[in-house]
Amino acid sequence: MMLVYRRFRFHSARYLPKLKDNHICKQTHGHTFNLTVFIKGEVNPKDGFVIDFFDIDKIINKNVLPLIDHKLLNEIDGLENPTSENLIKWIWERIHDHFNGLSKLKLSEDHGTGIIYRGE
């Protein structure tokens, strides 16, 4: 069994409306997010891949990035309160049916902070 991963970067703005008025993240601000997709599986003897990175790219570039890159996340259905926790669950819902062996997602908005979600 092997774990393959592919990292993506996107830029989005957001504000977190459920925070107290004096919290800095209540105001509109931007992040450069890093999303890592992890696929678990066996190496296919026909092509030598668990999954082709190009296939991961196609799924993320179709189902996720055009919807959130350079967008105000609060304006997207389901992301009215776009915390990183809610965002990673939103991403999972858009891609989990497209991957065999999707193991987890990792989302970070800065170095040293992040969320890991396994679809639970």
C-alpha cells in the first residue's frame, strides 16, 4: 500500500461572520491556501502508478479550483462561514466520488497552521 499526494495552491478572500466584532478575521482578508490531496492504493502493474498525477490535476482543476481561486469564499453556496474547517469539508464533498482511495485532505492557510480531514 502506498500514499500518493499532490499539492495545489489557490488564493481566496473571506471574512468569518460568526466571530466577535473585534476579531481581526471578522474583516475581509485574503489567504494563499495550500491544499494537499492524498490517495492511498496499490501500484498498478500496468502503468506503475497508484494514480497518475495528471488525473488528480484534472479532477481538482475541474471541481475545485475554478470555484474558489481568486474568489470571495463567502459568496459560494455552502461557504457562508468559510472557516478552514468548513472549506476542507466543502472541498471533500466535491471530490470524494471522483477518486478511488481518497485518504485525506490537508489545507493550510499559512506555514505552521492547517487542517487534516479524512471525510469523517
